[in-house]
Amino acid sequence: MGIIYKERIIDKKIIDYLNLFGAILISGPKWCGKTSTGEHHANTSFFLSDPKGNFSNKNLASVEPSLVLQGEKPRLIDEWQDVPAIWDAVRFEVDRLSQNGQFILTGSSTPKRKGIKHSGAGRIAKIKMRTLSLYEQGFSSGEVSLKVLCENGVKNLVSKELSITDLINYIIIGGWPANLNNKDNINTKIAEQYINSVLDEESFKFDGKRRSTTKFKLLLKSIARNDNTMVSIKTLNKDISNVENGNVSEETISEYIDILERLYLIENIEPFSQKVRSRTRVRISPKIRFVDPSITCALLNVTKDKLLGDLETLGILFESLCYRDLLTYADSNDYKIYHYHDYENNEIDAICELNDSKYVAIEIKLGANQIENAAKSLIKFKNKVESDGKEPPKRLIVLCGLSNASYKRPDGVEVVAINHLKD
């Protein structure tokens, strides 16, 4: 019996895009499940990283990229970036045959433009894949759809409340598919090995340039300490120097951050801004974050016992988990996730922009005891936006970790338990 495929939220988008475009690219961090998902939707496959015959597949693709395209369609070409010329070969074949659903490319890094002559715009549609959300892992009931929530609001429901230890476990093990069968074992090795892979191998494979492992790890730890904040390169440099006695130039930090983004290890939550003049100046700095909270835990040597004694850090890591899930659920509906922070220090954790340019404001809180203050912040934000003459949020939502209920408050603010949410 073959391995049973674990359905992913992006499956529907993959099917839709294969019907619309000649080829699709599934990109995302290593070990998030891109290959399994690509194989599920493909009729034939070609693996560039297959070591058989002294990596004969890669050698063949390097000599004659068009040969790897032969096979029943849709055809999966896994880790295409190892031979960048494949991109132009796929684009040319899509143009030649003028048929949709021909190729599925997967990639765990974005190469620089060298060796690629055409952007692929209009021929190759790009889909981003992340680590597993709580719903995909089976840790969320999925009784509250983000789409339905944003459009029609929440229906009152009560279920078993998450324990704080359960929530800590979800954060530490992360959303790695390899951990699906280890629900009772707090397996941190995946995130640890991911970091080691980036330090020892992936950053070198990216452009063939050997970099300082020590400096790279200093930067990773600094980002972990500043996870989900609007941290600047200057601040990262200062943090490295003060905490680790490191000596890394801002130019080097910029180069390393670019690599981490291209490896899909970090991503930015961009700032929200309505294109209407207002009296309130909005900060334009993005929030930087690791793609999975387990990576931050591994870098900072976070354990269950440490988090039980440090609720502030737990709250920050819970926010990271919520961003991961919100980004996955939002992408499924073609929504966008932003953050909001103005120069008067009014802050909203997440803004979900809908397809019609309307939006909902979301505050993320670990405990139910924080819901009241979160609701006040949301109402204050709504009133301020209205006083500036701008479009107010369609809904005000508190996303809570330790709550056994999802419901609408008398003041109109809606509370959603994270273990109720899905796309």
C-alpha cells in the first residue's frame, strides 16, 4: 500500500491554477511538503536531487534541459532551481504547446536572475506553500472559516479549551509534516536540522559562495530575539554586537537577509496603508518573522518548562503561530495579511485585506484575560480611522489561544479561538 497523501489547503489553488496556466511553481521552505503535494497532482515526476547515477538527473538537465520535460502531463520537476535553465525550457514548452496544466515546478529557494532569460509572467503561476497550519495538522476543528468570518461574522460556539501545554507543544514542534506522527513526542529536531542545513549547505548552494557560519548564526539568533517586530538592519547589527560581541557589517547583514528570504526561511509582514490622505502618519516598516515558530524556539533553545515560566515570550511565539496560520488561510482566499503601526503607537497585530479591498482588523492574544484590552484597542483603531475620514474595518476580531469559545461581544468585537479556525 502506498503512502496516504495528507491533504493541504493549497490543493484547491493548485487545481485551479493548473486549469488556468501552462505551468505552476510551488515554492516554500525545505521539508514543508512541496514534493509530496506536487507528486499528488502530477502524472509523472523528475527529481533533480536524486543521487542515483552520481546525480545523473541533474547532469542530464544541465546538458539538455528540454529532455526532462518529456513525460505525461502534468509533469513534476522537483527543485528546479538546481538547474535554472529549466525555467526558460518550461516557459518555451508552454508557449509551444499552448496548453494549460503541463508542468508543476517545486523550489525551496529563489535563484538570482543569472541563467534565467524570461520572467515566466503569464505562463508560470506562483503558489507559496508554508508549514502545516493547526487545521492541517488536525489541531483545529475548523468550525470557523476565515472566509465566512470575514464576510458574515462568527457564529457562537463552545468547545474544549486548549491547555497551555498543548499550545506550547504546537509552537515547539511547529508545522513540519515529518512531525505529524509524533504528536505525543515533542520533536524539535526538524527545526534544528533545518537551521544546520541552512548554515552548512543551503547558503553555499544558493550562489556557490562560502560564508561565515558564525556570523550567519549570530544573525539568525538576533532575528529570533526580534521575531515579529519592525526591526531594522541597524538594530540587528547593534543587537549582535551587544549580545554576542559580534562584528558584522550592515552590508553583510543585508546580504544574509536576502539569502534567508530567498530560502523562504524568513518572510515579512508588510505594513497596512489605505491610499487616502489622513492626519495619522503610518509607519512603513515591515515585521520580520521566521516562517515557523519552531525555528525561533530552536535558535533560542526554548523548552516547554521555559515557556511555562515566561508568558511574555510565549505570547510572542503564539503570535508567530497565528501569523503562519493566517497567512495560509488568507492565501487560500486570495486575501492579504498586513500589520498596522502608526507614529502615535497605535498598533493592530494583523489586517486581513479582502478581495473587494475591504478589510478586517485582528488582535492576537494568548489568554482570555487579555480579550477586554484587545477589544478596546480594536474599537479605538476603528474610531480613529473613521475620524481620519477613511474606510473603517469591516470586522473587529480577537484571535485567542486559550479560549473555549468563539462568539460576538455586545460591543461588536468578535472573539475566535485559534483551535476553531480554518481557511
